[in-house]
Amino acid sequence: MLHGKPDRPDTTEQTTACSVAGTAIGQDGTPHFCPRCWREDPQSHFIAPDVYGEPEVYCVQVPAYSVVDSSGGAGVLKHWGSPFGCQSVKGTIESSELPRESHIGPAAVYVFGTPLPADEVIDREWCSRCTRAAENVRANSTQTGEDPVDWARDRAATLLRLMARRLDEYTRE
């Protein structure tokens, strides 16, 4: 459930969902192009509610970095991978499990948590604390007249610097 509604479009949201789907399949005559996977095939994409409860096109090959697992990895909820997500959203540094490759260093660094694969983006419900935080970001950015993405990006700079320091310490160990 998201904001007291099922975590999928209902009949009143059908028009909006169809409009979003139209952008994914290029019904207006322009080919679909995904900035995540760089492919033009709409078959590799799906629509699911974003953290604001609005339909969003997601890529099956490269899911959105803003939909993440919890830092504990409980596998129940999806979280908003942003500096404003709940306390379950934490940076992750993954390294190789193989001893012979451990000298290579980190295999991946995710600033706000490990992105979820497509089936989990579809199946899991949003964390209520993360959706409340998203509404706060939207309200705060509206008060200052800024775009929510720009507002959040400006405030995320400090957290990114902290992750860079943490990664530097990790590689020196």
C-alpha cells in the first residue's frame, strides 16, 4: 500500500499510466530511448509507482538507482535511494567474495544502497518513512520555487563527499 492505495494504478489513475506508457513505447512517432540502458526497445521496460506514488518507467536491464534495498537487506520493502530516505538507506561498498580477487578492491559502490532488480521493484511496497520524506522534499522545494530534483541534488553534495572519503579509507586498508 502506498498512501493508503494499492501499489499500482487504479481506474482513476489509468489515464496518467497510459500517458507514461506512451512515452515508453513512443506512440507519438519518436522511437523510445532509455537513458539508463541506452536501448530503444520498450519490451525491456516496465511501469511501477515511484516514491511519490506516480507512474514511472523503469528499465529491466538497469533498474533505477533510487529504488534500493534496506541496509539490513530484509527483503520486505523498497526504499528511496536518496540522501532523504529513511534510516534503512545507507551507502554500500561491495567487494569480491573470491579471495583471489580481493586485492582488486571494491566491486561496486552505491551511495544510497544497493539498487533492486526489476522483479523486486514491482513486487515490494514502498517504505512509508521514505514516501513521507519524499513528500517533505517536494513541499520544501515548492516553497523555495526549485525543482525537487535540483533541490535534492544541491543538498546531497555533502553526503557524496562523505562517501568519497569512506571509499578512500576502504581502499587504503
